Amino acid sequence: MNYLAHIYLSENDEKVAIGNFISDSIRGKKYLDYPKEIQVGILLHREIDTFTDAHPVVRKSTKRLHENYGHYAGVIVDVFYDHFLAKNWSKYSTVPLDEFIQNFYSNLTNHKAVLPKKIKAFMPFMIEDNWLLNYQHLDGIQMVLNGINRRTNYRSKMHLALTELQEFYVEFETEFTLFFKELIELTHLKHTEIKEKIYTNT
């Protein structure tokens, strides 16, 4: 899953959201260098990714893209799924999307001291251009795909993937809806398990 989903799945816990957001930049046991609340978020992110990568519905989505984008198909599906989460936000939260996102940006700013260098580098651009809010619009998704394509030195051709999103829009949205329901349930269970494990080992 991409940024918005990971933040949402942190279940309104600010420090867990920080850990969930920075997790891709934290390798191996480096998570132990962080406060326990952030450790929970880092480990929760890993559980979410493991579940996502193995899920048959997600694999159905990625298979649709694999011929044109190879191993980047999974990254593209993550972005597409964040689009459907943003678009259908009111089904998942009583807090308006713009308010939820602004709260997260404030949270991110308040925890700037613990953020990895990579996150600190792109954070100002993320906030200024409001990446998360723009996920709900197709032109926002295009912007994200363009950015990731640049970071792959244009090898991924991901900037072209909006074509597939538009062509198979109903299929992708149906798959997201089925999968995300299960992911919410799984995340709640894993969140509890991880907290118990980390705080028991103090």
C-alpha cells in the first residue's frame, strides 16, 4: 500500500503513523533505535506489506499491469489503491480527508527530528504540493507516477500507467474494495499483537 493507506491504517495513533510512514527507510533491526510507539508503526507497516504482496486480489491487479511494467506493477497498484481510498474516503472515515491529511502533516512536522534524511528531503514538497489530497484526482495520480518514473531514471515507464487505470477503472476499484476490507481487519489484529510484543519485551 502507498502513503495514504499506511497512515490511515495507523488507527489514529500519531506515533504509530510516523513509524508506518517512515518504515520503508528503516532496514532490519534499525527500528529498535526508535521509541516504542514508532517501532509499532514500523513493524505494522511491514505486516501490511507482507499481507498485501501475497493477497490473491492484489495479485490480480498487478497481473493486469505486469506485461507492460514488470516488477514495477506492484508499485503502480499501490498508487492506484491510494487513489480509490482517497476517492471513497467517506466510506472509511468520519474525519474529512483534507482535515485528516492536514493533521498528519502537522504530526510529521512535529516529529521532524526523528525522520530519516530521505523523508526530511521530500517532506516540504509533499506538504507544499499536497500529494496525499491530490491522490483523489487522476491528475494527482499522474503526478505521482511521473515522479516515481523520474526516480527510476525513466526505466519504469510508470508515467504511462494512467492509461490502464482509466481502461480498467471499475476492475481496479472493485479489487481495492474487496482487499481493503480484509486489510483493515488484519491490521487491527496485528496492531494489537505488535503492541503487546513490544511492550512486553521492555
